[in-house]
Amino acid sequence: MKHFDLLEQKRKHVRRYNKKIPSKNLIETSLYKAWKTTPSKNNAIPYKVFVWGPDKEADKEKIYNLCLKGCKDAEQRAVNDRLSTKTSSINNPNFEHIKNNPYLFTIHGRISKPNVFHKNLIDNHGMFYDQGYESHMKKIENSVAVEVGIFISNLSTYLLENELDISYNLCFKRSPSDWHKVGLNMIKTRPILMMSCGYAERYRYEDVEEWKMIGDDIKPEIKEIIEWI
């Protein structure tokens, strides 16, 4: 299947995964390929990928609750800022995939050490290696987020090629201290993105289709997004 067809036909937001567990070897191979093919400024890879496997159901439930809390807090801020009139009375069902999956990937910032080549540039030519300082994690978070986006896009392709389904999430509590409060003390740095994978039982679009609103849930037209200068 060509790359366009793979993404256009295969990638759909998963509402719920079935109980079938992909082989660990398949996941490891896909992660290796993503690591191997994703570029990084200064070859630093200033992010870390945590893999929460089939035996981490309790931890995924905690992460799911952090997502709900992040969403509720965002809604409340909108009300406080008079951008919205009320918060939702239900839990967003689009978060279900965070706790109901065989594998969950959460990606976090990481302090990196320069390789030999860049260490030479630092020592002899005054290069500043901003990926190596905790004090600069906030300052470079935009560039790190771009790299994470490329990594997760590559990982998505390799998983889709193997007939797995995936879903993304960006709504969650971002302070490591919030993760510590629920017992996830292995998280030391800011979470950036998370993605689940497995074999889908139910896709989001199926619900929208059932509600007879599939034609209403569409992207902006390309002319609104692409402008030739």
C-alpha cells in the first residue's frame, strides 16, 4: 500500500481496542525503525519514549484520569476567561483509548549528552548544546515538539503497515508533579505527546456515522490552509 493510501484509508481515531495483543517483537521493530529514521538536531534526541505494555493496566487508568483532569481544567479556564459558558457534564469518550489498549506510548522531554562530534564542537569551537541543560528545556520545547511529531508520524506509519491501529492524544496534565501525585514517579520531565496502539474494535468515525453527522465533521478546505506567496 502506498504511503498516501496507508494514511488516508488506515489511520482512524480509535474509540476502543479489542482484546488482541500485538506481539512485543512487532512493537520493538516499529520503535527501532522510528528511532532509526527520525532526524534530530545535533543527533540529540531530547525526548524519551515510555512504553506502557499489556501488564500496565493500572498505570494506564491513572494516565487516563490525568487526561480527564487536563480536559476539565482547560474547560474551566475557558469558563473563567468567559470564552465558554459551561464545562462538559460527561467524560470525553475520545480518551477511552488511553486506558483501553495493549500498548501506550508517552513521550517526555529528556536531557541529552552530546556525541563525540558535537563534544568536539563544544570544547573547541564554542558551540552551545542547549539540549543538555535542564534550565533550557522550556526554551527548546517547541523544537523538541517538532521532533516528537516527526518521530510519532514515522512510528505511526510502521505500525499501520503491520495492520495495527493508532490514536493520538495531546490533552493531559503536563506537570510531572501531577503524575507523581497518582504514583507515576518514573516521570521526571514534562510529557509532550501520547499515542496508543492495538487492534481497533470501534472507531470514532463509526459513532459519528451512526449519529448521521459524518458530513459535518470535516477539515477546513485546503485553500484555507495552503497559501502560495
